[in-house]
Amino acid sequence: MSAVLELKKKYTWKDAPDMLTSYLFIVPALVIFLLFGLYPFLQVFWLSVHSWDGISAVKEFVGLQNFIEVIRDQYWWQAMKQAGYIAFLALTFQNALALILALLVDQDIRGGNAFRVIFYLPPVLSGIVVGLIWGWIYDGNYGLLNKVLEVFGQGQFARAWLADPKTALTCVGIIHMWKGFGWGFVILLAGLQGIPRELYEAADVDGAGSWHKFMHVTIPMMIPVFVLVMILTILGTMQIFDIIASTTNGGPGYATEVPVTRILASMLGSSRFGYSCAQAVVFGVILLIISLTQLHLSKKMKQA
């Protein structure tokens, strides 16, 4: 009871100026959040039910018409499918590579700290710069990849890799994986180093081999980390933009278009701001459903 009275006496009208001063320090951050965070977020929802060209003052209310058009838009779903393909490559090959490298570095090998820095360099680089460098590697006339193929007598496979609809999407996916495996490596390595070494020592006492320790100690303890990496991989890959903008810009044709480039094309290319906002809302809902589904499945796996 005395503690409650003491707490009530702690704040009086005499303390109001000091409390007001404290809250004033929050005001700039709050204003920035409201103006550049909450307001644009709400504006997207409002514009998604209107038809607007981005210039005129008139915004015609169309209800759910924009959303119905998104559902029927074959190019939108093609972009979603292509982003899903890149996400599949990242979930499998990129994260597998990140896990293998993390397991190797976790073994206290020589130069482990140097490898940590080297493997994390690609994610730090600008996506535009990475795209331009790989665009030179894939170039059909003087690209490094074609030169290597010619050196090894496989010149018949040389082509303009980013200009061929059959190879452009996979090539973009390879660029994305090269740039993105480093952050997965860092997160997985942190998870591996957080596993108590006593568990491995107990497994050694029981005569468990490396494979059994990996399957029965490492994997169960790493499930929360795997789920985190999977969610970040899907969310990051589905929102890929800078690499595509600096390599193919969605081409050839629509072969490498993804949701973000499709939204941008609707907004700037067709001046359909309301429709592009509807696409953004649908895209956000899809990503939210994917994330919640993964979290639900991870809880089921923990309980199993």
C-alpha cells in the first residue's frame, strides 16, 4: 500500500514541466512517423478504392473495382509467379549455401573471422552496383561468362543471358542469391553459436556421430532460426526490385517482372495510381498470409 502511495506521490503537477520536456523529445520522431509512415500507409488504402491519374484533383470512387481487376490481371499473377520462383531458389540454394558456410565457420577453422567479413560483403553492396557488375558478366557480346565458356570449349552455349526469356529469370535469381546469402550466413552462424556446447558433449558421450548430432541436436535447436531466415528470405525476395531495375527492368517482355516492378509500371507507366495502390494492398496481404502461415507451421513443429 505504501508503495502505491509513494508511486502516486511521485508525479505531481509540479513535475508537469519536466514531464512535458521529456515528451517534447519524442515529438520530432512521432511527427516523422505520422507524416512518412502512418499517413502514406493509410493513403494507400484510401487510394486503392479510387481511380486517380496522379495529377488531377478529382479522385473517382470505384469501390472494389481495382481489386477485382488485380485478381483478373494475368500479368500481375505472372509477376507473382516469377517472384515466387526466385523466392524458391533463395529458400533452397541460397539458404543451403548459407547453412553450409555457417557450419564450416562454426568449426573454429583458421581465418574464421576473415570469412565472416568476406561472406557478409555482398549484402552490404548496393543492389544497383551488383546488378551492373553481373550485367557485364552476363553480357552477350563481351560478357565474362561467355568468355569462360569459350575457353573451356563450350562456346555453343554462349548467349545474351539477360536478353533470353528462357534464361533471364534464372540469371536474375542467381544474382539475388549471390547478394543475399551473406545475411542468412550471419543469422545462421549466430544461431549455431547459441547452441549450448554441453548438448554436443552429451551426444559424444552417448557415442553419436556427426550426422546424428546434426539431425538430433543442431536441427531441433535451430528451428526458430530457420523459420526467421525463411520468413526474411521470402519477404526480401518477393520485394526484389533494385537488381531487376539495373539488369533487365522487367524484360525481355514480361519475363522478369515481379510485383514491385508491376506496381511501378501501373503507377508511372500507365498513370493508374489507384490501381497500383490496390496491387500494393493485395501484395501486402499475400506476404502477411505467407508470414503467418510459416509462424503457425513453426509452432506446430516445436510442439511435435
